[in-house]
Amino acid sequence: MSAPTSSGRKRSAKQIVDAEYLLARSKILELAATLDRIDRGQATEDASAERKLLEEAICILQSPGPDRAERLQLLLSRPYDPQWRSHMGL
């Protein structure tokens, strides 16, 4: 399924790639640079846990399917807490 345009017409995969390639490319390069900095940094237990999350996120990015964004959001978000307002002091 391709994304609709402002006129409601669906765009082809080629149109989407043409429109979004440079932005996606820059984000991938930024992620690669971040991983390089992590690899050069001093390892800590906390960084290892977060690095593992990033690696799991990259696996989701490499997997097929139209729901990668949803799966990434679930992986990288806190579980819902019905008492969040009181825990946040609101």
C-alpha cells in the first residue's frame, strides 16, 4: 500500500523513494555515526542495554512488513502505566 498524496491519490513506491531518499539516507548515516561513537566509547552496563535495544531496532528495520514503525514504537517505548499522572507528579 502506498502513501496517499495531498490530493488523495496513492503514490507509487518509486515516487515515495524519490521524495524521501535523501532524508532517509541522512538518518541512516546519523545512526551509523552514533553506533561508531558508541563503539569507540567506554563500555558501561547501561550503554550495553541501550545498545541492545538499538540492535533490536535495526533488526526490525531490516524485517519485511508495513508495520515496522509500530513495532519500533512498541520496542522503544515504556509500557503503559495507568497511574502515569501520579507517577509524573501531575
